[in-house]
Amino acid sequence: MFDGIDLSKINLNEIMGQMQEMADKSKVDNASSIFTSKSGGGMVSISINGNSEVIDLQIDDSLLEDKDSLNILLISAMNDVIKQANNNQKAMAMNMMGNLGSFGKK
């Protein structure tokens, strides 16, 4: 598994520091990313940032009289927007792991 890698040249503190820097940058980048989902032809719209914090919610007035429809549309929009944010976080994590591929090489 470690064939061809000189383990004496690997500085674990440096690698951990790089990982922490990338994680911190990722958190900042996530906070500035915005994901939006709509359901019911736009009757419900929800926006979250990449840290899964709700930043906007819009509900058409006509749904205020129909609690069952509102529940269904709200759950649908929430699940979709959370899935978008999770997929983004996974992609960023994979990118971060790819950037660590050169550790130990100087």
C-alpha cells in the first residue's frame, strides 16, 4: 500500500494543518453557496445555504387554507434542497481529498 512512498518525508502535522485549512475554506465556501428548490409550480420555494441553514421561505397565500397540500409541498421542497446541499458538500469533500493526493512529495 505504501510502496514507493518514503514515509520519513511525510509530515503528519503539515498534512493535518492542510486538511484543517481546506475544511475551514470549505465551510466559508458552503456558507456563500445558495440552493433553492420549488414545488407545486413555485407555490412553495425554499432557499438554504451550503451549511443547510434556511435563508428564505416563500409560501403562496392560496396554500394557507390547505394545510395538507402545504405540508406535502413544503416537505418536497425541503427534501430536494437538502439533497442539493448534501451533494455539493460531497463534491467539495471529494475535491478536498483529491488535493491531498500529493502529500509526501517534495
